[in-house]
Amino acid sequence: MLRSLRYQNPIIREHLASQYAMGLLLPTVKRRVEKLMDQDPSFAKEVVQWQERLSPLNDIPKPVAAPAFVKEQLMARIHSNTNAPVIRNNWWQSLRVWQGLVMASLALVVVLIVQPFNTPMPAVAKLSYLAVMQSPFSQDEAPLIISAYGKTDNAPSRLELRWNDRVTAVDLQASTLWAIERETGNLTQLSQLTPNDLSIDLNADQWSAVKNSLELVLVRGTEFDGEVILRGICLQLADWVG
Amino acid sequence: MSDDAWKREVEQLLAQVKLKHQPAFAQLYDLTNAKLYGLILKIIPDEAIAADVLQDAYSKIWFQAEQYRADLGSAWSWLCQLTRNQAIDRLRQRNRLKETSEDEAPESYSADTSGLWPEHLDLGRCLQAIRAEQQQVIISAYIHGWSHSELVERFDAPLGTLKSWIRRGLKELRECLEA
């Protein structure tokens, strides 16, 4: 941690922030400044303020269309990285995918066993989709599982939220759940959440959005450009055989 | 499209890129690549290397979009800083003076007559208010990504003097912009 008193000095902070925005820092100092930005939000804000002040200078160079191959290679690169399994640095990290699948399987088993005894509904709703919600910034276990149940004669379609007891719950105050459509990337707002939400009823459009979603994303605030808190691929579950 | 509308569109597309929406990323690329490539070419005149840097920069934009904070600053500034950092890092890895003409004089930038500031009257006015050498060094360092030692050579001034021009110039700019 960069807790040196030196970095608390407003003159030094101002100097580092402005020099960072100018691009004048030596590589070692630049790395330290970036670390400080990660750890100290008020310093990160000072840097951004300098970037904003100097931003009009970015309009000085004349635009030059980039060679066509850049876009082709770039799209291929991000496409393969998005779809390919992520290469992990060590064996423990490589277990993360399996941890998620095990969690999802356990949740599925628990839900299927417990549901018939707990539910007040006469007809059993079918668990059709499942999203293991993971923080984009954490390597820890997934803290939340969202299950999607189809409607029955007596109850609408719904999402159920279940926390992982081994992980500290994430604050969902003033957050919004979105579904990203698989083909188009269109966004559908499913619900604005409060910390006590465990079940969310869905209308037909929302259910359709869940059915066709690639991913569910929990975002801070009511707009989709807020901080991403948790996200998870929406899995479609096959029926039990036999 | 007005500058404001253009920046709003960049903002909206980056918000979708944060959610890993590939079509939005392709649109963001189409909308911004010429400006960012132009920025990089000022720092790295070699077109092949600049294209490579551009690809790395957009790759970072895709993979690190979640780090962008809309509540702190504009999407366009974030894209420019990320791209400039990428170009400057590449520049520092190479011996820049070997790539460009050694007797290349600093390009002259004018804050009052160039017409560069139609959308940014405040910065133009404030750049005009500071001393000419401060103005030239700040703009040259920013646009070309020159290090202190490169600025010393190109402006033929002692290191201490140059650092002082930049430090004082930035301080006066900030005071002028906040006045």
C-alpha cells in the first residue's frame, strides 16, 4: 500500500496528477501513480480533473483513418478472447470455473429438493435459467445465484436471488438488474433492487428478455453505465431425464 | 454531428462496451479510430507501429472498460488518456530519437490564431494568458509525448528551466480555468 505521507501532501499530489495527465512521468513513477489511483479515489479524481482540463488538446492532431486491417484483427482478437476459456496463471485459479459450476449445480440440487416442500404454490414452477453472479474485480467465490422460474397457473414467472453463505453479501442498495440480449446486445431492465429482495416477479417481456439473454448484469444506480457490481452468464437448464 | 452530440454518443457506446457488447464496441471503433490514430501518429510517426499501438489501445478499451468511471470524467478523455499512455509507453521502450529526424524543430502551436479551439474557448483563452514558452512546451509535450530529456534537446533549454515552465504553466492554466 502506498500510504507514505509524501503522497498525502497536496502539492505533490497535484504535481503527480498533472504530470501523469501530461504523460511526463518516468515509467516507475507512472506505475506508482497508477497504484495510488487504484487505492485512493480522491487522488484518482485529481488525475481525472487534469485529464479533463487538458482534454481539448486531444483535438489538435488531424484525424487519420486507421488501416482497415486494424479493425479486422481487433474484432477477431476480442471475439476469440470473449469466447475462449480464460488462461489462468495457476492451478488454483483454474478451478474458478469449476467452483462456479459446482456452486450452480449445488444450488440447482438444493432448489429442486427443497422447492416442493417450501413452496406455497400448488403447481411447481420449473427452474429454467440460472446465472452465477460474480464480481468482475474479484477472484473469490461467486456471492450470488439468480434462478429464473417459469410461470405457473397460480404464479407469474420470477427470479429468485440466493446468497452464497460463505461469502460476504454484496450491498445491492440502489442497484439495477439488467439482461443483455444474446444476439443484439440490447439491454432490458429487469428490476431495481433493494438489499432485501429475494424474489422478483417478471412480466412477459422481462421473462422473454431473461430467456434470450446472454448475461445478467447488476449495475449500481438506475442507468446501465453505472459501476458493474456482479455479472453472470445466463445458463439454460435442460429438463431432468427419467 | 456537433462536438457535444459526438461526445454523448461516445459516452453511450462506452457504457455498452462496459457490458461487453461487441456491436457497440465496433461502433465505438468506427466513431473514434481516426481521432485516436491521429493522436498516436503525433507521438509515433511510424504508421505500422502506430497501427499496432492503436490495436493495443482498443484491446485495452475492451478489456478494461469497467475501469471507466462516468461520474468522474468524460468517456472521450478516458479513451484519449488510455491511448496516449499506450503510445507513450511504446515510445519510451524505443529510442525515439533514432526514429525521427534529429534536427526536427518543435512544431509551433498558437492558442490565438490557429482556430484549434472553437469548442474549447476556455483552454484557448488560458493558454493565451500564459507565457509563450510555457504554452509551447506544454502543448508539445502533450501532443508529441516528449519526455523531459527530449524537450531539453528540442527547446535547447536547461532541464530545470523546462520543468519550471511546465510546472508554472500548468499551475497558471489551472488557476485560469478555475477562475
